Amino acid sequence: MNEIYQKLTTCLESVRAKTDFQPEAALILGSGLGDYADGIQVETVIDYHEIEGFPVSTVLGHKGRFVFGYVEQVPVVIMQGRVHYYEGYPMTDVVLPTRLMGMLGARKLLLTNASGGINFDYKPGDFMLITDHIATAIPNPLIGANIEELGVRFPDMSQIYSKRMGDVVREAAKKLGIGLKEGIYVQLTGPSYESPAEIRMCRGWGGDAVGMSTACEAIAARHMGMEICGISCVTNMAAGMLDKPLSHAEVQETADRVSVQFKALVTEVIQHI
Ligand code: HPA
């Protein structure tokens, strides 16, 4: 058996030994949503440490656990604390939790993150529906022997982010009176923030926001045929756009400032997911 699939199967068995919960949707929490899972009807919590072979996150402020429960009747699995490539894990480990949630039965995936705004029309605190992404600056998570059990060798990526789910997000934002931008998310590796020249490059590529996660997870999920949508919280203007340095503190501050709205948006989306 494929080594990576073997690892996934071990993780799956480890989770299944603890719960038989059947999630319909999977949710990956980005900055500002860290405590989202505390507000749902929780059924079971599984710490990443309890899962055999699972990559464990090191970033401060990120809890590392799966929360199984219900958001207004919808059975969900929530990834509270994601794994980032910049932490040093191979890309296959970075997307392992996403694949695992797919294998647990989740057919839909809501991705959230914090990003730097590249588009001049954006401002910190804006939400952006991710309509497409650019992932060419990171290793593709599907590199290596194809896992036939999950998907095909050359998966189509012409509609990574579901149109139907995009409409659900638009409707949800409208209902809640939350402004919603739409744009292209560029994933870079981090952990350093970008240089102004790199931001100009990303803009030239057609990017609207930049970050260090999400696109790799979307590729792995799409490979498995999951239906995906993504919402980015623009926490800062990208490097070189304002005459001031970037800091993680600013990212955290903005994410915290809009977290109540972000959580409401996520709940509204999941209800109609
Ligand atoms: N660059 C990369 N990742 C980010 C940023 C940024 O400006 N803001 C939040 N995550």
C-alpha cells in the first residue's frame, strides 16, 4: 500500500476507535476563529496527540484538535489548529488532516484563513470569498505516487471552489449585512512575510490576497472530490502597500476585531452548506 495512504488509514482507525461520528462538512479554522468550536454543540473532541502518526502543530495560539459536533443540526468536523508547511512538515503531512476529514465522511469543506490584501480596493477587516487560487509557488501536495484510493493522477482544477457554495457564502453575507469581496488567493510558503517586490509579482499574477495556507488543502480535497469553499479574512495590507512594517500582532489584532462577524458568517454558511 502507498506509504501516505497507509499513514492515513492508521490515523483513520485511530479516530474511529474513539468515535463513529459521521460529519457532513469539514471546517478548517484560521486566525480569529480559533475559539469557534467552543460555541457549537460538541459531541467529541480528539486531540491531535491522540491520533497515531498525526502531524502536530507548533504555532502559538493554535489549538491542535478535531472537534466533532453540530452547527444548527449540521454534523461537522472542525479542525481547530491547522498544520502549516512553514512548520517544516512535508506537504503530504500538511494536507493529511484535510484528507482524513474527507475519509471520515465529510464531502464538503469550508476553508478559512487570514491573509494580506494585495488588491488596492481591500482594507483590513474585509472578508473575501476565495473564487480561485494560485499555488504554483508551493510544492503541490499531490507530488509523489498517486493515491488511487483518493483520486486520479491528474485531477481537474478548473473549478476548485464550488460555484454553488460560493452562492451560499454570498447569500449568508448578504443576510447578515456583512460586506464580501471576491478574489484570488495566492499561497506562498512563509514564514517570512513577503517583500514588496513579491507582492507586486503576486498582483501581476492576478492575486487579490496572499497567505500561507489553504490552497494546498483545497488541492488535496479537490483531488478526493470534496466540494470546497473558502473565506479569507484580510487582516492587513500586504507588504509595501503601506509605509509600515507587517507584524503577526497586527494580523491577530484584526482577526480578533472581526471574529464575531466571521463566526456568524461561518455559522450561516454551514447551515446552508
Ligand atoms: N502575508 C502572508 N500571510 C499572511 C498575511 C500577509 O500579509 N497576513 C495574514 N497572513
